[in-house]
Amino acid sequence: MKKIILASCSPRRKQLLEQAGLSILVFPSDVREKPIKANENPISYTLHLALAKAENAAQNFKTGLVIGADTIVVVNNKVFGKPKNKNHARQILSELSGRTQYVYTAIALIDIKTNQRILDIEKTTIKARKLSLIQIKKLSELNHDKAGAYAIQQDSDILVREMIGDYYNVVGLPIKRLAAILKIFDITINIKTFI
């Protein structure tokens, strides 16, 4: 089996891959996430970042399969990534409160030996509750390291009122879509625990 290299320091992504039965090597990329430009398409933006992360990690190995990923939250074409700090998280949550938003996770896979590359993206719709200032403050302190400053996997996170699409995409890795791509590289993972 190919060595699987995760170009991310996200503990959630690592946990999901291990839960799927993969033994992985974590090698976070050092790609700096630049703010999206005013006229840039959010999907193109996140696909570019996922690929850049995978390419950055791939150059450090001779063989293996690298997985790069990037998750963003979009409202009215405005992109929300990870907050810079707790105050920024509070600002983001204030903007997301009570609004419908779209969570995109782009995934990029590179077979280092053959240079075969596959890019894909998953979209999930989130309808958010209207939060009070106290709730926003509490969430900003918990989730200032996550895209959109919220974490659907935590019981304490009350922002999400309704979700349409892949739950694991919102966590940070669309595991079912990834499983289909991994088959192209002759890797089968166990997704029964994710259904």
C-alpha cells in the first residue's frame, strides 16, 4: 500500500483518515493562505490552495500519495477561512449568524512517483441560527482555529440549525468523495463508520 501523506496539521482530518483505516504520515505544508481577491471565484480559490498544499508537501518525498485539503465558508460570495484570532472569530460569527452559507472543501491528491493528480470539491449548505452576543462570544473562544469559526462536530456549537449535504465536509474532509478518488489509486477505505 502506498504511503499516505496528509499535508495538513488538522487533527480532525487526521482523525477521519485514521477512522477510515488509513495509516498516515502528517506533513503540514507551509503554504501561506492569502486572502481571496475581490473578483476571484471561491471554488477556484480553495481548489488552488488545496493543490498548493499538496504540491508543497510532495516535494519532500520520493514516493507516496499526498492529500491536500482546504475548507472555506462562503456567504454572498464572501469567503470566510480560519479566523486570525478570537476577535476576528467573533466578527465572522456575527456575519454568519442567521444566514445561509456554503461550506466548500477542496481536496487534491498527488501520486508523487507518477505525478498523477486529482482535484475535487464538495459543497454543503448550512442554515445558521441567529445567535446572541453572548453565544457569539462563547463560540469564538472555542472555535477560533476553524474555518468559519464554528465546529459542527461539537455538541456545544449551536450555530448550525440545518445542514444539507455531507456532514464530514463541514468537519473538514468529505470522506465519501475522498473514498471514491482513492479507488483510482487502488486504495480502499472503510466508510461504513461514516454512514
